[in-house]
Amino acid sequence: MLRYALKRLISLALSLAVASVVIFAVIEVAPGDPASFMLGVNAQPETLAALRAELGLDVSRPQRYLNWVSGMLAGDFGTSYTYRTPVAQMVADRLWVSLPLALYALTLSTLIAFPVGIYAAARRGKPGDLAVMGATQLGIAVPNFWFAMMLVLIFAINLRWFNAGGFAGWDNGLWAGLHSLTLPAIALALPQAAILARVMRSALLDILGEDFMRTARAKGLSRRQALWRHGVRNALIPVLTIIGLQFSFLLAGSIIIEQVFYLPGLGRLVFQAISARDLIVVESVVMLLVFAVITVNFLVDLAYAAVDPRLRSRT
Amino acid sequence: MSLLEIHNLSLSIHGAPVLDHVSLSIDPGQIVAVTGESGSGKSMTALAVMQLLPAGTVATGSVRLDGHAVLNSPEDEMCRLRGAAVGMVFQEPMTALNPVKTIGDQVMETILIHKAMPRDAARTRAQEVLTRVGLPPDRFPLSRYPHELSGGQRQRVVIAMAIALRPRLLIADEPTTALDVTTQAQILDLLKGLVTEYGMGLLMITHDLAVVADMADRIVVMQKGRVVETGATDHLLRHMQHPYTRMLFQASGHRVALPAPPAPAPLLEVRNVVRDYRLPRTRLFEKPVHHRAVDHVSFTLNRSERLGLVGESGCGKSTLTRAILGLEEVQRGQILLDGQPVFTGHKPNLAVRRKMQVVFQDPFGSFNPRHRVARLITEPFHLLEAPPTGSERQHRIAEMLTAVGLSPDDAGKYIHEFSGGQRQRIAIARALMIRPELILFDEAVSALDVSVRAQILDLLAELCAAYDLTYLFISHDLSVVRTITDRVMVMQSGKIVEQGETERVFADPQHPYTQTLIQAVPKLPEIGQGAA
């Protein structure tokens, strides 16, 4: 198990290194010089040169890459071209919204999907299963911003249980922060839960047809006992894969929901940075997201091995 | 009173009749074998006793287990009986165990689910039964996972789970069909021993009469959901009444007459072939370890000769087959067909490849279900530089289908319209299509019922006479190899340990491994032959 984890860790480090090169290269080939963009078309060549030196754009590309990577390792992500503030601080502020939101949504989606998926699988073809299949079909088809608007309409405007948007911040306590993230988290979680519930259901149905489920029944386990003791854990592998993918999506892909609820999250930061050609911010956020995705994949790999002993020995 | 009493049991699944007035009984300490071909209803009979029938089954009649009426009895009552009063062992040991739980947990579960004893005692009992089935905890700790065990060892774990609570009745559904002959002999011994030791009744389901001939007290022969003949083993084998029983008996010992092979002229030459697989490294900088699947194998297959290759699973016969077909490159040695190498450089030699065809084991998985038969059997044409077209092609299709005993009209059908035996005929037609010089039969009759197998063997004998076939027949089934080959090679851990004329090797095996193999093959007693 330890060797397996170590191997995964090495592959994680390599992926990060490769990703950093690719991101740097892509940003480099993108047209437009940030300095001339910031100063406008009428800038004096001397001013431009001074700004380029200040931004560290006047050295060779490999040197810039090394500066960028070594800066990141030391926690220095550079200075935003547009806001003239340290990128690290900007990203950290936004991360304190996006990361809790993603975790919140993922927790909700898992809490909904597991029981629903297991319930449907246990009642295959019966009314309960059909209802779940219909509801999840709808959950996948309806875009999450529509859910978001409906939630705002019902719970914020009519019932006044929640604010329609904005983020209270963590300074007013954990509860206030969670409260303001609840509606966005639900809006994000519903479509994800629908997908996850379907994956759980079909994975379990595959397992229910396995020979060892029949063996379990022959030992005297009831249908329900066999499902819980032998079915669920075996069905976890595909479910974990989807959870990993969903987390990555939730972290970066919630820009529309952030827009609807007016949340200061990573998605909006990237969007604004791209519009303003603030490449250093784009670079940093993308690198951060890559780091998050690769780390999540690493955790999912560890979870696979925890679930399935065959992966542990096959190092 | 009998331990198990099945009386006039009839079953239908969604209206389709499966069992028709089946009656049989088992006494404590008695072994009753139910035999018949696939679709005869023997497994359904077993599942009816367990009440683990598929959804939509309607049952009438009565099944009494130790005095309890089990048919249509409530589910929670059945849960109390299953595992405690009656245990069951299944056919596929490779998939019968949960891959993510240890063998100890799985054996203990039988005990704990019935709340028979506290956890500590259950652990001790699990160790005892695992020891009893031949997996002592000092060599096979309870913390082992199924994937760390071989097929035979897994079947022992399944048996341990089934007997952990000393049930009065044990049901074994084809318990050895998926195992090698030597492992099969050990598992049968174990089951026999358990019956005597615990005084259990054993209901043994098998398609192979020979397996139960020297083990069962009674034999029940089933055909199409009905019991056609039943009796004490000795008596039944001596005085078979029903034609179906006789047919089964004859088919399982079926012999064919092959035309005499001509003077030896080498076709396939395998010289000193070595195939290594690199094993995953266990430490980062150690030298990679290799597993030698084929170890300096040399042999010659003459034109128009029928050569057999036997050995247990994992002995390297599949690897050797793939190497001959040019599907895998070998590390050392040479494989020549008609003097030309099957591998040139690092690529298979197409000129040689088109002289070989292969027939695989699984008649269900080896065809594309969306193509018609005509397209399926003409697939080898793509190996030819100028494949026949138009009427010549139609003629070839018709000729081949007729040759394998099908009708030319079958060319327009899809594969799902055919039975297993017919599919294997189609596979043979596909192999013969381009008149290859060499055919490889890889367990080609192993998945078939005995009567169908007998027909396919007859077909092969006919085709040998008509088309002058040269083939390599790879099988773990020694009785088939004995009748369908002129010469045989015995393979053990990558090496050919014995080769020679088939009759000579079977009658007078020289190598100890060959002797063990032949010893382990279940034999039908001679007595039946006279009556049949």
C-alpha cells in the first residue's frame, strides 16, 4: 500500500511538472503583450520597456519559466497586471469561497446520490426505480443556473430564508458563511447528484448480477444484507471516478453559478482576468486548478486501493 | 424419512416450462448425482431447493428439507435455512468470492449471519473449516484475499463457507467443471470425505457422468426438465433403460476413426522456442524478474498429422498457441511453417499467416453478433491477395456450410439464431474457408455438451478424410485428445515433458506428470459399455 502511494505520488509530481510547462507555453504563444495592453496604443517606448522590466518580461523565456516556477514554489505568484496586487493574495481570497463551495456541493451531491442510487438498484424495474430514473434524467437535462434561479425565487424571494446573492464571508462565523453558500451549493449539487445516482445505480446493478452475490445469498444473507455487505463496496470504483471528475468540475466550472449568486469565486476571477489579458493571474489560477485536479486524482487513486485489495498488490 | 424430498416439482419461468414433475430424494450421508445436458433443468432443481430461483418463476409440487416445506415458504425463513441447514457450492470458483473481502471474513460471515456463535468462536471455527478443506491458516491466513489464491484453492474456500455450520445437505452445482483434472480429483475427494465425516447429504449436479460414476450412490438423469431415469449408480450404469441415458453414456466416451496419417513430411517446425514475460518489479531498482511461460519447446508437426497438446491451466499452452499464430513474438528460437518463419523482423509474416486458421473455445463470444454468417465465414478472405468474388464466392460459402453439416441457406442468418454446437460448426467453416494448411483448435469442444461434442468430433473426423486436415488440438480434456489425435504432447510449466503416439502415451505414460494427469481423469466403468 505504501509503495502504491509512493508510486502515485511520483506520478503526481511528474504530471505537475509537465502541466506547468504546457501552461507556460500556451500562455506564451497567446497573442498580445501585457505591457502594451496595460499602457494602451499610445505608450512611449521607454515607458513600455520600463514596465516590461518591472513585470519581468524582458528576460529569456526559459528564464521566465524558471522565475515563475521558483516563485510559485516560494508562494510568490507574481503581481497582477491590472490590479497591481499580489496574485497569491487574490487567488487565496477567491479560493476561500470556491473550495468550500465545491466541497459543500460535493458533499450534498454524494449524500443525495448514494441512498437514491442504492434505492433504485434494489428496486430495479419497480415504480421506485422508474421514479428515480425519471427524476435523474430531468436533473441531468436541466441546466444548473435554472435550478439556481428557481431556488432564488422560492427560498430567497418568497420565503426569505436565504439572501439572493453575495457572500457573507467567514469573519462572521462558520454558520453565516455556510448559510450564504447553501443555495449555490444546492444548485451545483443537483445535476451532479443526478449523474452520480445513475452511476451508483448501474454500478450496483452490474454487481448484483455477479456470482459472489449469489454465493452470499446461498450463505443465508437476505437480499438487502447481500446488497449492503457485498454490493456497495464493489460498486464504489466507478462511483469514485465520477466523484473525482465532479470535484474538479465544481472547483473551476461554477462560474455561471458564481455569476447568478454574485459570489467572489475563482471562476469569476479567471473570467475577468482573461477579459483583461491579465495573463499572470490566468496562469496562476490555471496552474492552481491543475494542481487541484491532479491532487484529487491522487486521492481517488488512494481511495481505489483502499476499496479494492487487488489494486494494492498490483504495484 | 429422507433428508431432501422433492416430489412432483414443476417450474415455469414467465410461462415457459422448465421442470416437469421432478421427483428425487436424498438420505443423510448419501450422494445423489443429477446429470443431463445444458437446458435439462438440473441447476434449476438445485436452485429450487435453495429458493434462489430467478424472478418470475412459478413452482408447484413439494420440496421438503429435513421435514420443512421450503417451496413458497417465506423469505426470512429461507434465509435462516440457507447456509445453516443447506449449503451450496457453485461452478465458477474464480467469481464466486467477493474480491474485496478476505477469505476469513467471508467464511466467518456464514457463521455470524446466523448468529450461531460469538465472533471469537466464529474465527476459530473458520480456521477449523479452512484447515479441513486443505487451507491451514499457517499457510493460508484468514487475511488472504481471493485474488491471491488459485481456482482450486478458491473452490476450497467456497466449500468451507458452505460447510462452516455443518449443514445437513450440501448442494454442489458443477463444482469441478472449471478446474483442471488433477484439481478436480482433489476437490471430489474432499467432497466425498466431508459426506462421510459429517454425515451430510450431497446433491451433486454435473454434466459429466464419469465424474460421478465412482462417487455417487444414486444417479438421476434429466432431459428437458424431466427425470428420465433414476437408480442406484451401479445398477443404472449396468442396466440403462432410457435411450437418452445410453446416448449420454456413449457420447461421453465417444471414439472416432481417423484416416491413417501419410509418411511424415514436416509442415510446422517449432525449434527451441522461449517466451518470457516480464513481471512487475517489487522494488524500484532491482533487476526485472521474468516468468518463462514457454521454455525451450521444440516439436515438428507433419503434413496431414493430427497433433494434440495437453496440460493444466497456466502450463503455457495458450502462450505457445499465440506464438505459433504469430500473435506474439518469441524471445528465442524459431517457428517455421513450410520452411518460412511466422515472424519476420518484429512483424508477423502475412504470407505464412494466411496458411493458418484457428478455432476458439467460446462459440458465443467469437463472432460479431451484427454480421451475417456469410460475412463471418468469409472473413479470412482478407488474408488473400485475390479473394474470390461473385458466384465463386457464393459457391465457396455454400460448399463450406454444407461441409460442416449446415445448409447453404444459413448464410443469410445472424449468429444468435444458432445453438452452441452449430456455432462451433460455423467457426470450423470459417477456419476452412481459405483451405489453410494448418488449423489450431484451442479448446474447441470444451464448452459443448457431450452429445454435441460427439457430433463435432465426428465432423472433424469426416473433414480429415475429405480435406486432408493438419491440426494442432489444444485441450485440457484428455479423453477428447485421445480419440482425435495421432500424436500428443504433454506440457508442464512451459516444457514439453512427453510426446509420442497418442495411444502409446495414454496406454503407457513414461513421465510422472503424464501418469498423474491420466490417473486423475475420471473414468466411466467398463460395465456400462456392454449394456449400451
